[in-house]
Amino acid sequence: MSCDTSSIREDFPILNRDVEGSHLVYLDNAATTQTPEQVYGIYEDFYTRYNSNIHRGIHTLSHEASVAYEEAHDKVAEFIGASGGRKEVIFTKNTTESVNLVAYGLGMDELGAGDEIITTEMDHHATLVTCQQIAKKTGAEIKYIEVQNDGQLDIEQAKEIIGDDTALLAVPHVSNVLGTINPVQELAALAHEYDAYILVDGAQSAPTRPIDVEHLDVDFFTFSGHKMAGPTGIGGLYGKQHLLEEMTPFLYGGEMIQHVSLRDATWNDLPWKFEAGTPPVAEGIALAAAIEYLEEIGMETVRQHENELAQYALERLEARNHVETYGPPSGTERSGLVAFNVEGVHGHDLSSLLNNRGIAVRAGDHCTQPLHDALDIPGSVRASFYVYNTTEEIDQLLNAIDSAAADLPDYLASDCYHASLSTITSPTTASWMTPRSRSPIRR
Ligand code: C6P
């Protein structure tokens, strides 16, 4: 089934707004997706009917909120194929917090000198920096799986470095810059061969394809609501129940305890053991509504739509000699995003020029500085798509890219450019990208 973008777009009023006098073309979905009426409507319902704290009041409002919040966990569990239900789904603020929960809840107790954490060059800072810090704190060593010229992880090298000393393997399911879909099932089998845990960063995969954590056989899986048509402030961690049972809580306080004395405390049942304090109740319920919304479209349909848009954009960008693209070449399945550079135009300038035509993209290192170092570029421009995007919008992007070089002199002389300088941290156009052959990830 194909994505019925025109009817989907009706659910997202924000897509009707204008930016700089043009109709908005929103292509920054890998950062944050837009939210349909079915999801933001939850807030009005919650705050006008049953806003209250959960698990604390013996009154109707608290009971209704508690039930809806608990059932939201069940909904997420079903969506990602966690047969343990709510006990295997912890609500967190976002992927970053989920990764930290595993790093502190498991890493601090289980890792030590002689252990190795293996992660990848394409990891988002959420995982990469957290693994680095846990390695430093515990004395474990950190090693990286390299990225090949074709944008894929070097699995042969992974097989060489994963071994008896490996304690934790942390990999992104989908790269937020390359659009690569990593062979998580194969990597999980490799990790388990050596009794290592595997933590999969699902920030870019949960929104874009069907997920079955048990089929993949991953130990931990993280995701963020705001990248999957849900609100900000809510994300999740899947963990195998027996691992979550054994792990130490990451945050302490109310809700996560069972019994407290002046000397000690015992922990609540899963998942509440890891959800200290008053949780984001409305956000959790809205996340479940986002999942229902995506299920209505069908995650297989979402996957196909993402790949179709990525291929459409990639083929056309690859055909332009002054554009360099990153990640697997067209013809290889990708998530719905394309990172690129236009020769002679600083990414921030290009992003501003596109914004002047109502087109929202992201420019910079996308929280993957080591990956950009491996690509030997200071940054890239990224267009990322979701269920409401169309090939017509990609055509608008391509037209704007084609006009960028011509538009640049006027833009550089404009007040808009001078105002933007105060917010730009990278060097300007001249040094953004020197001409080079395609995809020189490692020479
Ligand atoms: N990537 C992007 O523009 P949070 O911020 O915790 O919701 O998600 C962190 C994160 C972790 N892993 C991957 C693969 C990600 O893409 C992200 C978020 C955004 O690419 C913001 S930097």
C-alpha cells in the first residue's frame, strides 16, 4: 500500500503555514517530526478531563490517568514486539536518557578494566559520548566499528574486534546522517556469541520501519517520541525483562520505591523501578496515540515511503556534479534522509537560502562529529522525510539547490546573512567544503 500523503497532510495543520512568504516544505524530520491532530488533541482531552498525578490518588481522575499511562506502556510494547508487555518498556525523556539509563544502570555495575565497549563511527553523540564516559569511569576500553566507503559498517572488522573481552556492543539501527540500515540481528548474534549485551539506538528506526525487538534479539532498544509523530519530552527504553530486573535504578526518588526506611529502600516492580518522580503523563498517553496513528498508516507502508523518497532525492542529487552525497548510493535501501554538500556553499548558508524559500533542512554535524571527521568534512546539509512528504517537495528542494550558487552573492550581502553569523559556529562558505572526489570516507 502506498502512503496516502494528501489525506495524511490534512492531519498536520502546521504543514499549511508559510515561511518567508512561501508554503512550508518541512524536511527536517530526522531531528523532529510534526505531530498530527490525533496526537496533540490528547493534551486538550487530558488537561480538560483527567489531569492528575498517577499511582498516588485514590480518586477518579488519578485512576483514569494511571490506567491510560500504564496502557500507553502496553501499546509501545506491542508496537516493538516486546512480549513481556509494560514490564519491558521504561518511559524516559528521550533516546539520550534511555542510553544513559543502560550505561549507568548496567555499565557502572558490570564493566571494569579488561572489558571492552564496542560502538561505531556512525553513532550519534547520545551513544558515543555516553559510552566514552562509562568507559572512563569503569576502566573499560572503547573500540569502534568503522564505516566503509559505501556507508555500511565494516562487518568483517566488527568480527575481528568483537570477542571474549566485549561486554557491551552499542550500535545505531539507522544512521541519522548516512541513512544506512545496519544489520542489527547479525550484530546481536555476534555479541551474544561472546555473552556481550547489545544496545540498539532505535531513534531513527522506530519511526521509520516495523520493529520486532525479539526477532532482532536485542537486549536494549531506545527511541524518542518526537521523531515518530509524538510529542517532545517522552521516549523509551526496551530491555529484556530479566536484565531490567537485575539492573540498578538510574534515578532515585518517589514512585520507583517499594519500601523505604531511614537506612535503606527497596525497588518498585518494573517498569516503575526506572521511572522516578512524577512522570510525563500526558506525553506518555500522547506517545501511545502517535503509535496508533502510525499503525493506522502501517509501518511497512512508512518504510516503503521513506525509501522511495530517499531514492528519488538521492538519484537526482547524485546526478549533479556540484553536489556530494554521503551514505549508501542510490539503489541500496535507506531510511528517508539524504545528507549532502553543494560545492562552494557553506551548509549554514545553504540552509538559510533554502529557508528563504520556505524549505526547512538541517545543516551541521548532526551530533555525529566523529562520523564527519571520517568523512573528512566539517558538516553536511540533511534533508529528511516523513509520511507527509512528497516528491513534489523534493523537486522544490532540488530547484532551490540549483539556484543556490546564483542566490549566494545577494544572500552574503544581506542583513539576513550578517544576523546568522552570530549563531554559526562552523567556518564560513570558503572552508566548509573543498572540492573532492565522491565519498572519500577513508583514503
Ligand atoms: N538526532 C538529529 O537531528 P534525542 O535527542 O535524545 O531525542 O535523540 C538522540 C539521538 C540518538 N540517536 C540518533 C540516531 C539520533 O538521530 C538522535 C537524535 C537528531 O539527527 C537530533 S541531534
